Amino acid sequence: MESLTGPVNEIADVISGYAFKSGWFGCGSDKVIRISDLQDGWINTNTAVTFDSEEHTVSDDFRVKSGDILMALSGATTGKIAIATPSSAGTYVNQRVAIIRGKASENAAYLKYVFSGGLLEKLLLNAGGAAQPNLSPKALALMEIPLPPLPEQKRIAAILDKADAIRRKRQQAIQLADQLLRAVFLEMFGDPVTNPKGWDELVLKDIADIRSGVTKGKKIDSSTAVTLPYMRVANVQDGYLDLGDVQNITVSPKDAEKCRLESGDILLTEGGDPDKLGRGYVWHGEVEGCIHQNHIFSVRVHNPEQVNPIFLSAVISSQRGKRYFLKVGKQTTGIATINKTVLSEFVPIVPPYDVQMKYIAAVRKVEYLKGLYQSSSLNIFESISQKAFVGEL
């Protein structure tokens, strides 16, 4: 089949958000969706700000309908999308979020897959460059996308719906595996907060070195500077590392050496949502020569045969760590941060090494299974998507 293209506005309306005044927020019950509320394909209405639509009149044109695609138009998350469900219908969007509304239900089902995965990255490149900080609603409306006839759009959407359902089932299996691992942890070590089994408790700074990373934007001597891959906050998630987009940074040789990561380092974020303080996981040398930025701490255990880094990471991410960081973290406007000093004073439980290793054996089994699910579901879906949008499906 011939691969046809056309502008987004041929099959969808692109609606720019409303420029709300910050002074309106904090009262009323009408919710406003911002870029930060777009979360991995869904809309988090719990984090949305509110205003009073009776006091401040805003056209219904800026309200979300179920099935709408919402897209971030600015910043590092330009192109990030979320799909509106009945629970998020009726909310408003601000000027940094665009609504893409299919002119027919079949168009909406097709567009959902156009604006996801690897294809979206290519579309954004064509629309203005890889590092573009903004995308205008007009540019989005005129963006050229694969545009087969309506019956073909329906066929593609139906096939991708089935592939996506398989992917979601495997994602659910991964979530169940994570729940199993948490249950294993509690069974082996008891409640980490109260430590009912009486395991040793050691101050973190006595068993590990805690290091801050390199600060972006520092003046450096270009004649001696080196360019290296580095871990950003976006790469460090709760219980895993997202290495899908590893960027480079140019630093001095001194900073390169000081911030160099070694296998076994635990990477932890210094700030974010209060319930995600201290999120992170263990670095296993996945990217050669990698360093880390200043918004990420690295924790390097003195003696890995006394305290296993994977076990220590599990304790830090447990309720023992979360409650501690929430207690000592500094909070401003919904964002919480921790510093090197309070992180150093954290007191993890430290069972005997052989007990830790029994837990590590369970971790490795679960990680192996998760790896199988992740690679197979992603590869299948991406392969089908690529074929669909070049007329090979």
C-alpha cells in the first residue's frame, strides 16, 4: 500500500489552551491541566490546580472531552501526550497544553497511536528540530503525519489496539512481579520501619560515601574539557533506571573523575514529589564512562561484602526510607528536596550478609522475568507500529 501523508488538521482540531492567571489558582473546584499533570499517557487530575469558573469565566472551548489527546507544547517534555478518559473530561487546559481532537471517533483512535513511540520523535524533528523548546498549536496543526484513508486508519487502530492490550497485560505482569518482590522483602526482614526482627541499624555515612554530581552550566576550559554521557533526574526512577534517553554533558577533567559512576553505585534523586523523595536504583555500568548531575546523589558502599548495594537500595526505597526523607525533606510549592547531610544521616537496617544474599537471589529471578516481559512486549508493539505507518502492515 502507498504510504500517504497529510496535515494533522485534516482529521483533527488542534485547540490551544487558555492563558490562566496564576492569581486565579487555589480556589474553586474546576481543575486545570498543566504539563506536569501529563503522566506516561494518562492525566493525573489529583495534581491539577483549581480555579473558580463562576468567578473567572473561561470558554468551554478549553475543556477536555473523553478521548482527547493532550500534548505538552514547551520545555523538555515537548510532545509528551496523555489520553483523556471520562474521569478527566470537563477539566481545562492551560496555554502550554494543546488538545488534539479527532474529527471522528475513528480519527481519534488512529491519532492515539500516531502521537506515541518512535514516530512522534521523528514528527517533532521535522516540525522544528530535536532540541526545540516549544511547539506552537499552528505548527502542530500543520504537522505532516501518515494519513491513509479512513478505512485503513480504522484497520491500523484495531490491530494496534490488540497489540497494545498484549503489552498492557505484560506490564501488569511486571507490576505483579514488583509486588511479589516487596512481599518477599517484608517476609524476610519484617517491617523496615519498626525493625521487629532486631537487625543491626547503621548510619549511612558510616557504611558508604555519598557524592553530589556535576552542575550544569559551569564555566570550563574548552581546551581540556571532555564530553561524557550523564545521568539526569529523568533517568533515575523508583526501582529502575530509564536509559532510553541518555544525554551528554561537557565537563572539566576534575569533574569527570569526581562524578564518574562505578558499578554498584546507588543513584538517588535529591528532589521531586514528596512521596518520591530519594527514589532510585543501582547502577550496573550500563553506559561506559557515565557521570551524574548535581540533582542526583550517588551512594557508594564501602564494603559490598558487608552491605549489598541492591539490598541497601531496597531499604532506602522502602517505607523506612520514604518516611525518613518525608520527615527531613525541605518542602516548597509541592516539591520536596533532601541534601547530602540528611541523606548521610539515614539509618538503614543491615541484616547479616548471607541473609541479604538470599533476598538478592529473589531479586535476580524477578528482574530476569521482568526483562523478558519488557523486551518482548516493547519489541512486538514497536515493530507493528513501524510497519503500520509506512504502509507495510
